[in-house]
Amino acid sequence: MDATNAARGLRLCDTRRRNVSRADAVLDQIGLLRSRISPHRVGAAFVESLASGRLGLRSGLGSYAVALRLPLHRFSSTSGDRRCQVCGGYDTENLDCNVLNFERHKWGGVRHDKPAYIAFDLERFIAESAETSTDCDREKLDRLLATVESVQVGAKLSELVRALKSVVPGNDAQRRTLVAILGYAGIVQIADRSGFLRSFTRVADREETPWYKDDWPYPIRWWRGGQGIDAEAVRLWFGEPPSTGGAAGVSI
Ligand SMILES: [Zn+2]
């Protein structure tokens, strides 16, 4: 963990050790934060993390991707359920920033689809990414994507995580998070499942698989080898910035 970033995160937590996560306030915060970040910015930070190991910045792509088309709605739950049926947020929730900060730096985050984490992560991303390069190191990215495409048809997620060992430094838990981020961002193709790239999949519509019991998030839990890479998603996140004409095919 980068010591400076950790200190910043902890200071942030000290000012927030209170009951802040009322769902509507968190949603409003996400709306403001995402408007200050571009797809290219989180994409570049993700690629930079492949070499630098700055996992906190890698996390931003996952959170931003889930937030990209998140409807700015009001809390909506069914009787007896404290969880919002749209985004999964809780009307009242204790946000422990120390835990979120630890997860962000240790693994690149583990709750990219949880509104409280998205708000925390995007705020930290804006604060910490100012000094990072916006250049995209295509060689490292291309190696990563080529490895994803090279796994055998029907391969399981555990096999993909293993295949990435020679491409992505770190441990298996960190590579597992990276794979989940590829799913949130729609970079890997997942047949017959809408994720978050072209439309937002509500919590109530994120189907469980019949085969995994080990907490892979949606939509990556539905991935199998051989489905390829989404070229439009790659252009959106890693292509030229929109001002120079990139991101054809997926508009924001
Ligand atoms: Zn909600």
C-alpha cells in the first residue's frame, strides 16, 4: 500500500466516522463524482496499475463502470427488505472507511457494485489520480487482453485468474479483483448478460449462476472462456479521449 495514499484515506475516514450512507445522499454524491471523471481517465489509471501496482487507482475503473449508467433514483425497496432494488444500497448504513480504504489498496477494491464503496472510491480516485499519466501503455494492456482471449473455450474463471499470473503482478486475490473489473467494464464478452456498459442492470435483475458458490460478482460470474473481448469497450476505456474522436460505438 502506498503510504501517502493510505494516510490520505485514513484522514478522510476520520472526518466521516458517522452514519453517512443514507442511500439518496450517496446517489447524489455518485452523480456529482462521475461527472468529474472520464472513461479515458479511469482506463489510463487501470493500465498504469498493471506496472505500478497502485491497486487503489485500479479500483476506479470498476466503480466508475458500475456508476456510468446508474440511474439517479430515489431509494426503492420492497416490504421487509432494507436494500434498494435498483442499486443495492441501504437506506441507513454505517460506512467504515477504514475497511473500504484497506480493501481498495490491498486488492483494488472488493465492492465496486456497492453504492457506498463507489462514492468512496470515486472521491479517492479524483484526489489521487491527478499526478498519474493519461498515456495508455498499450503493450501491457494488449498482453492482458491477448491472455484473456487465449484461454480455452469454456474455461472457468479460476483458469483465467491462473493464466493471468504471468501478465499481472501480485497475488491471486488481486488478479481475481482485476478480472471482476474487466466484467464490470464490459471488456470481456459475456453471452446473454447485460452488465453495466450499455445499460445498468438493477440489483434485482443480477441473476445468480447455478454453478458458482464463491461470491464472484455480477456479471463476471457468467463468464466462460472463448467469448472474446468487446472492441467498443476497449475503445471507450483505453482509446483516444472523446475530444479527439475515440469511443465510437459506446457513447456516454
Ligand atoms: Zn438505489
